[in-house]
Amino acid sequence: EGCLQAVAALLWGETAVMPGVYAPGEYDLAVCCVGVVEKSQILDGRQVQVGDRVIGLASSGVHSTGFSLVRKVVSEGKRLDGSGTGYDWAEVVPRLGNQSLGEIFLTPTTIYVEPILAARREGLPIHAMAHITGGGLPENLPRCLAPGQSLHLTPGTWPVLPVLEWLATAGAVPPRAMYHTFNMGIGFALIVPADQAETVLTWLTQRQMAAYAIGEVIPGEGEVLGLPDSSLRHDRSTACP
């Protein structure tokens, strides 16, 4: 289903090693993506300008990262009713609604391929984009910047998902670890010209995509500022378009 949504073909995969996950006879399939882009359409940071705005697209949950910490919190976390520690996957936590913890953490990852490709086809002025996966906002957003640029984000301009607030509370996870592990409610980000930010936001919301203006590009050396104790200078040797 994920491949269908992303208009991608599943060609090959490999097994992944994750201690504590696999029992004898079990395996996990890990895949990578290979794409083709016209040279004239490549976004590599050169388009980004100081003053550009960051638009964040809502995530549907923890997506596919941070599950080692999720499992630890569920198995050892402090019960919010004061009755001890540890939860069961079948348990319903009232503050999270009527789904069990297992159902909540199996919420499918939002796939942004089709709407973003549509935005590009329609000529929306997107200077850069970033998929917020492992490492969260502090580690993924700087990859799309040009040299001499940083980002300033403003927490509170987008909603943090209740399940993430629960993880932070039940697991006593400090803010810095939360932002470096989880997407914190933003699964994909676009960098657009300041004078076009409202146009892009309107285009997205008209297509039932929750989107928020969450920050801007500032002079700097590849840091993400404004997040709770999460400033990080990005190593450009690992940068990708």
C-alpha cells in the first residue's frame, strides 16, 4: 500500500538487525528508494535564501522511527494513574482516545509523494524540502540548506501529537531527546519564499493537508535554533538534495 501511494516499485530488500525485536525464525524487510530527477529540477540548497519560510506538514504519528524508545516506554514507562510502571499493547490509555496502544503505534506513516509532486507540477515556488525521519527536525532540516544558512523554528506554531506528549510524560523523556528521536508532529517540510508562504499554505489546506508556518531561514552555519535544547550544527559531508 505504501508503494502504491508513493508510485514506487518494490524491487528488492534486505534483512535488518535489531536486537530485542526478532525471535528465532522472524525477520524484517528493509528497503531503500532510488529515484530519477531531471537535472533542471534538482533542489540542492542553492535555491534557498535567507528569509525563506519553513512550512511543516502534519505527521500521522511516530511514523517509522523511534520504536526502540517506544517499546522501552511501553514496557517500563511510568503509569500516569500512579499505579506503577509498564503498559500492555492492548491497553487503552484514555487520554489517547479509544484505540489501544498497539493500534496507535501501528498508524500508517503519511506518504507525501503525490501532493508534493502535484505542487511541483503546478509550479509552486518550493526552494527545498525535507522528509522528517530519524533524527527529527534538528538533523533532517539542515540538509536542504545552502552554506551560511541556519533555521529558526518556533514551537507552538504547530500541534504536537497527543501520543508524543504521552511518550514524553510516561517515559520521562527530555525535550532534546524527543526532538532528536521523533518528528514531533511534522512529517515533511518545505522551504518557500516568504512572500509565497501563504499561497503554499492555502494550496495545501485546500487539499486537506494540515500545514503550518513553523520557522524561517536565517544566517548561520547549518544549525536549527529555537527548539528546546536542540541546537545542532549539521555535518554537510552527509548532505543530500
